[in-house]
Amino acid sequence: AEGLVAWARILWSGGELDEALEVLDLALPDATTAGRPRLQVHAYNLLGLVHGELGHLDTSLGHHEQALDAAERAAIQDAITQLERAAAGTNPSLIHAQLEILDHATKPWAGRRMDRAVAKAIAGKQVEAVEEGVAAARGVDAHVEEHAARRAP
């Protein structure tokens, strides 16, 4: 599950919210989502991801490239609060709208994080070495298919 959560972070940082939420669905035990509408699960998953990343930002040193200015942090905190309220209710349209607002509020920050992660991953490496390192990597579709196959009766 940790690998899937890490993959979801990468997808989210790359602006792929829907795909990140799908991967987070795979990372959670079925019991966690039992009885909850899927959109509500998506909301709680995104909230957990954003809270985790904000907590990491607050406790790490030397990450000034990823830092949030006061206005950006306030917009994210407001979007978090609104999504938490929406997710506690039963209005799917409101939950979806608040998911989109939080996604929009976090996009610039997530983009900076992704840029930094990519730069760190390829620093000092030849393109051929990077290609070789990821040649055998399976994509998210393979993980989704594998999960679906395990769940099938």
C-alpha cells in the first residue's frame, strides 16, 4: 500500500487528481471504504494526502523551493476546511465542487514539488541511464488490472 500511496502523490503532484484518487482507492483496505459513497472516500483520501504533505512541509528543513507563501497556505487551508465540511455531508455535487477547489488551490504547490522531485531524480544522470532505470516499470493501469483480478471471484 505504501507504494501505491507514493504513486498517488506523484500523480497528484503531476496534476492528475482523478488518477491519484483511483490509486488511493486501491491502497485502502476494503473495510475502510465500506458503506461510504465513492466521492466521499475520494474527498477523505485527498484530504489525507494534502494534510500529510503539509505536515511534511512544516517539519522538513531546506525545502524553501516548496514553501507556501501566506496567501497560498491560507487558500489551501480554506479549501481543506470547505472540503471537510462537504465530505461530512451527503451532497455529491458539493463534495465534487470542493474537491476541484482544493485541487486548484494546491496545483501550483504540487507542481513545484513535482519539478523538484524530477530534478532530484535525474540530477547528474545521463538520459540513457534514466531510460534504463524505468524501462521495466509497470504503469498504473497494470496495478489497477492486478487489483481488479485479485478482487474478482
